[in-house]
Amino acid sequence: MTVKIAVLTVSDRAARGEYEDRGGPACEDWLRRVITTPIAVERRIVADGQDSVAAALTDLADNRGAELILVTGGTGPAPRDRTPEAVASVIDFDLPGFGEAMRAANGKVVATAILSRQGAGVRGKTLIITLPGSPNAIGTSLEAVFAAVPYCLDLIGAGRIETHPMMIKAHRPKGA
């Protein structure tokens, strides 16, 4: 069975076509290298801001059936970076450990990682993970948390994914 994954790039400039989206392709490339289960990836670009991001997340989860949504961009402290607020407005509950682990991993690479407000939450049967916009930080972030993603998807009733064990060894309790 194919698992539906959405990658949402949040960027004013990319949404206007003034800037090449590098975050979305980096997310998709990383997923395709690591996940061995058949996946269908839908990519979308929206402008920064709470309303635009919240509307896209709601559509991707509720109408498009995405079981995992990776959001890249809009997690910093700039005035238009409102991805965390958008996510908070559409999720049923948050999973703060994701943000903690991603910031810790990125903090080993760059001191400004503490400025990132990345995190994760659940809407129905959809796991939403927010990531920085930098392709390098995206990889570091996903490597820090993805071992827990397959089991999280199991727990919320989403599709089952398997990972390439030489890249990311998915953690599931025995018998799960």
C-alpha cells in the first residue's frame, strides 16, 4: 500500500517564483533515499504567514489524505515566520520531543540552531513535522528524529512505512 506524504515549502519568494525552492526537493530526495515502502509525494509551495500555512496543512491532511507532512521554512524568528503558529492552530496535540531533538542535532552544526522553532504535531491520522528551510539542516533534522516516525505513524493509525536499515533504523517495540 502506498503511503501519502506531503512536502510543504513555506517561502514568500519561492511562492512568487523569485527563488528556487531547494527545501522541498531536499525533503523529497531524503525521503526517497530512506523509505523503502512505496510512497506518493505531493509537493506544494505557499507564502509565509499563519493563514496560508494553516490552510495548506488542513487541505493536505483532510482533503489530500497526507499521512505525513514535512513543512520546510517559516520556523525562524523573522516577522513573517509563522509556521509554528499555523501548525499549532491545526493540530490536535504537539510532540515537543521532535523539536528538542532537531534543535540539539542542528546545534552541533551551527550556533543559530537555537533560533529555529521546528517541531511536530498530530492532526487526526497525520503527523506534521516542521523543518528549517536549509537543505543541510533538513537532513540533519530528519536524521535526528526519523527513527521514531514509523512507529508514530503506526500509533496514530496512518500508513505503515519501513526504512532502509543502513540509513535509518526505524524503532518499533518488539511485536509492533
